Amino acid sequence: MQKNQINFQQTKKFMNKIDFLDGVQRKEFLPPEEILSRLSINKSDSILDVGAGSGFLTIPVAKMVNETVFALDIDQRMLKVIQAKAKDRNIENIKLLHGNIDNIPLPAESIDIVLASLILHEVRPLPEVINQIGGVLKIGGHLLCLEYEKDERFVQDPPMNIRIKSSELEEELTKAGFNVVRKQFTQESIYIIVAKKKEA
């Protein structure tokens, strides 16, 4: 009985997370097409969405390219949600990857664009994660990061102690061999950084 109750609670928590990730309010607050417009995306680009979740960016970006869009997530249930959405929309260029952002299961320098939407604050250590991302990006490839600013004026989730200051992320990207080509706030508490991988 107790095991069934725990399973029910876990399922309910997961469904609540899906409701939030796919909610109308979130799409109005952070329109995925508007986020992706910060990049010059070509039909021939290969794309990796790290911490893809329910496919908030995976699905729309897959419609923009002919090449494979890799959706990486540690939660198998999230990948099944993406799979169902892709099937429902007749999208056939998404490949699901079950794994962690600190050990990306892709060849070196095989990806043109990496998307990291509201995920970097959940993983540590940040320099190692950025190096992992840089490893799979082609030279000249782009990384788009969407994160919460670490600012005491903005108290909504996530907790302040795990947020990443935009200046800190910019510094870590520079150390890892990226040029920051764009930095802007989409909302008061959320910023976008686009960085380009330099030649070694």
C-alpha cells in the first residue's frame, strides 16, 4: 500500500511538472520561437537540446531544420513525452538520448547548436558542464543559454543559492573557449546568452 502511495505521489509530481513546462503561461512568458530567434538557424544545422524536459524547445526547433535534433534528458519519462509529441506532429528528425549533461553521449565536434534552457543552474560543477558542451560543439558552433539571474529582487523559483549570475556564466564561457556574442534579458529575472565556440 505504501509503495503504491509513493508511486502515485511521484506520478502526480511528474504530471504537475509537465503542466508547468507545457503551460500556456510559460509559453506566453517565454515564447519558444522568440528564444530561438536569437540564433541564425540553418536547415542543415544539427542541434542538441540538453535537459530537454518536455520538449519546450526541441519540438519547435525540429520544425526549423532538416538535420537531427538530439533531445538529452536524464528522465526517461520526459523523453517519452517528447516522443509522443513528435509522433502527434509527424516530426521525424528528433533522436532521444537518455543521459546526463556531464557526460554527453555524442561524438566530439558533431553539433552546430546546443540549447541549454533553464538547466545549467541544476548541474554542478558548471565549468565541467560547459566543457562537455564545448566538446560536442563544432568550431564556430553556438550555445544558447537561458537562465535565471541571481538577484535578490527576484524571489520566484528556483532558489537564489543555485542561480547563476549572468556575469559568472559569461566569465565561465570565456574561460572555456567561447566568445559571448549576445547577452540580453527576456524578462527582468531571466537572461539569454549566445556564445560561439572559438578555434583552439
